[in-house]
Amino acid sequence: MSDNVKRVTSTEAELTLTVKWDAIKAKYEEELNKICLKASIPGFRQGKAPKNLVEKKLGDGFLQEIASNVMDDVLKAEVEKLDEKDRPLPYSHTVLKDEEKVFPVKKDQDLEITVKYEVMPEFEVKDYKNLKVEYPNVVISDEMVEKEIDALKERNSVLRDKGEEPIVEGDVVNADYEVEGEKDSKRSDYVFTVGSHSAYFDFDDEIIGLKKGDEKEITKTYTEKNKPVGYEKDSAVIKVKINSVKKKEVPEVDDEFAQDVSEEYKTVADLKNGLKGKLEKELGERLKETKISALIDKIIPSVDLTVPVCMIDYEVANTFRKFAYQMGMREEDAIKFLTANGQKLDEFTSPWRPDAEHTIKSQLIITKIRDNEKISVSDEEVNAEYDKQHKDDKDNPNAELYKSMIKDNMEYQKTIEFLLDNNKLTPSKKQIKYEDFASGKYLEDENKKSKENKENKEDEVKSE
């Protein structure tokens, strides 16, 4: 650790440094001279006013501003000299300690300042081999293959304009809508499939029977279960105008359909076998994630690790950006919408923080295991992967940055493979359908069962 850095917690450090008065004075004189050249003071030509008059006009605030800028420059230069582990995290806020003792800055005095910031936590991971972990025993059912075929039928369907025919479930509708009394709720040319319930305010059922050109004022009442995420009111008055209605014409599943899906398929049987193979490959990737997640959950309790607050803040902010995108809004519009509904951003995102902390903790632990095991990749491997990803962009000015990111990711993946190879992972006795696994339904069932068992045990204790 650098001599002028002190760890105050596992995630926070303090850096003490000296800012010389000579450095402040030199910058002060430099900036003052620039202003004097442009200053206009009554009784003097531009640029000819005495320096002391210009200085008086600027006041003491000018010195404080210059001193603050010099402190920032000195701090930045000092941070560059620090070991990586002692540097502030990229998204950490640097806080000046005892600011009242530093400002106002007095002339002819050196400043000794201390800044506090968050750093990468120091921790150890020891027990991460030969752990016994159970993972879901997932099977791909014939029903799942049929669902994949249904999805292919959906993607290969043709939309036909229905003209004046009424809306039925399954139709694709283009509509304008606005919620009475709600800012930023207006949407134009919003396209959705009736019955998908994908519209934020969910008015699918209420427009069935309407035709192109129809307008309707819908009063929608919500329960806690179907209330839109982030919406506080129990009802909404939605004004809807139907711009167009289209019907999906779904193709028949025959050998010709199979051949249209891909040249590798000749018959419907080929198509089903091919889809099952793709599902098995996808399942393998999903199970890999599930296995490593179960392993990390087994490791976490034995690791004394505190995640820096700024890392959690950054992860939550990224999650909110994704949320806004999924809602079809810009981030700033999503924030306005929350505010208009009486919610603060930090209150809305607060439930996400535990998951964000867990995600970061998992990543840090995997990185620490990588370091423990000295897992690395060669420059040749990195260059080969870079060429594969950027084969049409050989002269990219950011090549080295991309290579660094590729290297980190390859080492991370290698560490995951190491963990999977060095622990005892076994499938559960109970089989789970892939559709239940992919949807997370099996987790809901397990959590429900776990909760019931816990409640039964508590009841037994009370009865004793």
C-alpha cells in the first residue's frame, strides 16, 4: 500500500496529500493575467486596468476556485501514481474530509488535504473445490418441441389487413393511446398482438370487437397482481384510437414448411429432431449458468466480502436503463413517469439492490479464484478471438481496449470451467420440464415448498 493511503474499511480508503501554495499561486497568477488582458473597467482601456483593481473585482471567490482546481489536478496526478488496489473505483465519489478546515484557502499556506473514496474490496476465497452441489434435472419434452414449432409458425405467419372486420384475440393492432391525467403517457402507432397483454396499461380485452378507425374511452381497474410496474393508482382512464387491424395467417406444418425453415430439414421429422438438438444445446448453456450460480451460492457464506456501495449503484442504474428500454421509454422519460406517479427513483429501484449486490459479489469471487489459480490466456488466444470478432475491422483504433476486454472475458470463462471441473455436481432426482426450468416456475414451486416446510416446523415448535 502507498504510504499516503490508509484503508479505513474493507471498501474505503483515505488519501492524504499536500498541495503547495506555490502551485496555487502560479495558477492564480496565470489565470489572473488572462483575465486582465480582457478586463473592461471604467476609466481604463480594455486590457490596461491595474491588476490590483481586477483582483479586487474578482474577489476572494476567484482564489478559492483556483485552489479547488489545483487540488483536483494534484489529486488526479497522485491517483495515477497509486497501486491499482489503492485507486478509487471508476464510479466512486471522492469526498474531501474536514472541508471546513481547508476552505477558505489562505494565501502563503500549503494545504494538507485528505480525501475519502471507495476501492476494490480486499477479501480471501479459500473453500471452492470439491463442493457437493445439486442442480436441476431438466428434460426436454415433446410438448416443448411443439411449442418451438408453434413459435416458428408465428414467425412465418403473414399479416393480412382486416379492413372493417372487428378485432379478435391474436390480431395485430396499431393504436394511439393516452391516459387521462398522466404526463408522458401518450403513445402513437403502438403495435401489439391482442391477447399478449404487452401494453403497459393492458387494455387488450377492452378493445376486442372494435374496428379500424374506432375510438374508445376505457376505464381500467387494477388489482395489486395486474397493476403496471411503477403505477401507483388503482385505475386509469385510457383513450384509445384504432389505426389498423391485421390478422395473422399461420402456415400449415408439413414437409414444405420444414424446408422453408431451413435447407437442412427435408421433413417434419427432421425439423423436430433439429429443434430438439438446438433446445438441448441451449439447455446446456442454461444449466451451465445454473450450476455456476449454485456453486457460488455455496461459496458465498464462507467469504467475508462487502461490496462497495458505488458498485451496487452502478449495477442498479444499468438495470433501470434496461427496464426503461423494455418499457419503450427513454431513461429520462421513465424517471419523469415515476415522479408524476409520486415515486422517487431510489425508492422504485430499492428492491433491486440485493440482487445487484449478489451479482457483483459473484463476479468478484470468480475473479479472486482466477487470481488464486493464476488462470490466464495467451496473447495468441486473445488475438485469435479478436480477429474472429473483428474480421472486417482490422484497423480499429480501439483494438487494444477490445483485446483487454476479450482477455478478461476469456479468463473469466476459463475460471468458470475450472470451477465446474473441480467440484461435485449432480442432477436432482426429480425431473423438471424444460419449459418450467426456462420460465422459472420450478423455482417458484421450490420456494413455495421451502416456505411451507418452514411454516410447518414453526407450528411444530409452537405446539410443543
